[in-house]
Amino acid sequence: MIMTIIFLVVAGIFGLLYALSKNKYNEYIEPLDEKTYRLKKILPLGLYVLDAIKYKYSNTYDRSLLSKISEISGHKYAQYYLQIHMANKIAFILLVMFLLSVIGMGMGPDVGFGVFSFLVLIGVFYFTDSELNEKIKKRRLEIQLDFPDFLNKLTLLINAGMTVGRAWEKIVTDNKKTRPLYEEVGLVISEIKSGKPDFQAYEDFAKRCRTPEITKFVSVILQNLKKGSAELVSILRLQASECWEMRKHAAKRLGEEASTKMLLPMMIMFVAILIIVAVPAMLSMQGI
């Protein structure tokens, strides 16, 4: 009886929120990719709850999320994607609450299931954040892997007589890749052409990428722009060599991680082979 009441309450809340938010945020969520946001159809529920409670997005947790989201989506759209992230979290929690209430109705009152449900809801709350952290980790790794090649090209062009700005622009013009680093590199040229000072554009580039190699590289470039340096090419060559070594270590680490991930499937396959071989043998021995 208690579980039935809980189910009716949760289902009623879910249904009410769905009715109130239906078609209200269609234009707002239209740009979102359904592959990235699998709960896009019920995302308006979360947005409606946030609007209803007049959520301010101003606490420490929100600022931390905003910083992470701005790294992935850019500062311009960071606030929008923060709202979407929080709405997705709420929609996910509501959906899980509904599913747990359905399961609980069949089980009846149970303290263990109540504790389990509470832990699941806490896990759901942090799951979306861990997914965001994984995206940032993957993005930074891709930037680190692509940076040595970019730095080599830039060094060669500067050594051939081009200025840093001209060499940078040529790399952007010749580039056909859509990887994170080259998107950020292209954004630097767009910002400079739009009127942003070179110093600020390069500094913002380092802040967006947030990798030690690029921070060090940008400090060298800024130093060159301020005071000039006849040893710029030598410094960049040295850094390029260091970055290639770091890339090798990163590739080696990825290979080791892949090997570790393959260990469990290999063990399962080994056990399956043992069963396939051992069971007929045991059956034949019993027949004897």
C-alpha cells in the first residue's frame, strides 16, 4: 500500500511537470544533439523546475561547473549549457525516481530497497558530473596529442621568415582537421581579425586549452611579442622536442590502459573456453 502511494505521488509529479513544460522550451532545446543529450524529450521538465524555483546558478558548485563547461563549449555559450546540464540532471533524477517507484511497487515496503534507491539517486546526481569530467579529460588529451605537430609547423614557418601571426594564420588556412586544438587555433585568428589585441587572444587561447604545454608556449610567444627574441625558433624547437616526448609517453599510457581494459574480456573468454572443453570431458567420464 505504501509503495503504491509513493508510486502514485511520483507518477503524479512526473506527469504534472511534463504537462506544464510540454512545448514550452522547444526552441530553447532545439540546437541540442539527441546523441549527446539522450533525455532531450524530457529535458523541459528540468528546465521548468529550475525556472519555478528561480535557481540563481551562483553557488560554488555552479561556478565550478561553469568553468568546466566553458572549457568545452566556450565562454559565450557556457551559461546556456550550464542550464542544460542542471536541467538534464533533474530530468535524469525524476526519471530514475519514477522507475524506482515502479520497481518498488512490485517489491513492497523494504528498508533495504529504500536505502538502495537513495544511493542510486545520489549516484545519478554525480554521474552527469563525472561524464562532464571525462569529456574534459578526453579534450585535453586530444589537445596534448595534436600540439607537437602544430608546434613543429609553426616553428618551421617562423624559421622560414614568417611572423608568428602570419605563420599561425597559414596553419589555420591549410588545416582540414576538426579536432579541439585546431578549433581553438582558428578561434585565435578570428578574434584577432575581429579586433581583439594579439596579447589577449593568445592569453585566452591558453586559458581555454588549460594544458601546461600550451601555457608555457603562450608565455614564450607573449615574451617575443613584448620584447622580441632572436632565439624564438630555438626555444620553440626545444619545446617541440619536449612535447613529442610527452606525446610518446601519453600514447604509451593509452596503450597500457587499453591492455588493462582488454584483460577482463580475455579472462571471460578463457573461462568460456575452459567450460567448452571441460564440460564435454566431464560428461564423457560420467558416461563411462
